[in-house]
Amino acid sequence: MSSLDSFFESVTLPSIPDLAHSLIETLNQENASVEEVSDLITRDPAISAKLLRIANSAQFGLPRGVGSIEDAIAMVGMNQVRSVALAACFSHSFPRLPGLDMYIFWKTSMACAGYAEWLARKVGVDVPMAWLTGMMVRLGELLIAQAEPKTLLEIEKLPLAPGMRWQRERQLVGFTEGQLVAELARRWNFPMQMVQALQRSADPLVDQAYSRLGAIVHIAGLLADSHNAGPEHIQNLPSDVLAALSLDADWMREHFPSNADFVDAT
């Protein structure tokens, strides 16, 4: 593919629910109210039920049960509720594809989101935005599958070490999944900070305009691709990216999260 425009001419943009469009608009509104977001979500009974299930799961460790979207927002936080709702919307917007295990795909996406959230909290980056950006980065692979189904099989061919998928995508398609989903996010009017982070998720230190969120998603993606990663995987992470984020390897080993802690929004 010679350009992003020509690539997107060969795909049909996934259709996302009206709820997702409305929630994306609120991401760009600093004064979006709890009532506004709650009202949007409650219009979709399926997403509302899923959100309440997630909010009441052990992953959030709330002191009491959550019975309404308003309670969920009050106890979990509006940004977190909004992010999980968007993730649930996306998981239903892309079809199952031959050659791609969708259960593993979404499990890896949630792991990337979880690691991104963990790192963002440490370095002072917007936590819900990091979670959502980490969850979205692999969506670009679903666009590749639509445009070039046979190429997907080459990209997913084993062995597939952490980071190798980005290399294969660039070699075979000309773009990484992050660059493709960044363009999709731009067309969906996501905040520019997220678009830039997705663009740089595979090579966060290459561009002059350094994106801390992009560096976070880069590290999170490598850990997610390690499958059931543990503290021993820290030694395999790029030291220059860790240094750019001022992340201490010893702290990461000591506080390494369990995959069981990650929210499953599928």
C-alpha cells in the first residue's frame, strides 16, 4: 500500500453504535457531566448490563454492589466507565475473521490495556485514556485482515515474538497496526493525544514529537504479546523506552500486575 488513503479505500470502516459515537464526542468535552454520560450509556441496555457486571466483578474490588450506571460512575469513575463502555462497543463492531483467534485477540487487547493503565498510573499519564489506547492498538490488524486476508496469515504465522508483529506489518503492508488504527481514530474524531500515541506505538522514540502515551502503549504491547508475562520479562523490554518514561526496572518487577487483574470488556 502506497498511502493510508489508498489503504482505507480498500476497507469498509467498521460501523460502531451510536453510543460509541456519542461517548467519543464526550472525550473531547472537558465539562461532560456525569448525568450526560450516564444517560448515554443507559440508552443501550446490553452495554449497561455489561458495565454493571464489570463494575461488580472482583477486579474492581468495590466495598458494595453497584446497581446503576450512576453508582458505577460514582464508585469507579466516569472516565473508567466511559472507557470500558467504548471497549465493549468495539468488541461487537468487528467480525470474526479466518486465521485470527478472536478470543486470544481480545484477551491480548485487554492485557495491553491493563499494562498501559498500570504504567500510566506510575508515570502520571491520564489512566483511562491509556487503558483505552492500549485496548485499541490491535484493532489495526482487523483492518489489515479486511484489506488483505492472506497477509494476515503471514503476520500471525508462528513463531511470533513480542514486537515481531509490528515488523511483519510494516514489511508486508507498509504500516503497523497502530498507524492504521490511528487513522481510524482520527476519522472517528478521537482526541489527538490518542491518535498521536497510536501512530507512535511501534516506534515511540523515532519521531521528534515524543509521545509518553505512545511509549506506554509500546511497552504494554510487548508485555501483552509475551502472554501471561511475569516480572522476568522486564529484562527483555527496550531500556531506552523505559528510560524515556523514567521507569525503574526494579519497581516494575516488584509491582508487576497479574493478568487476572485486567478488566474483560468483551
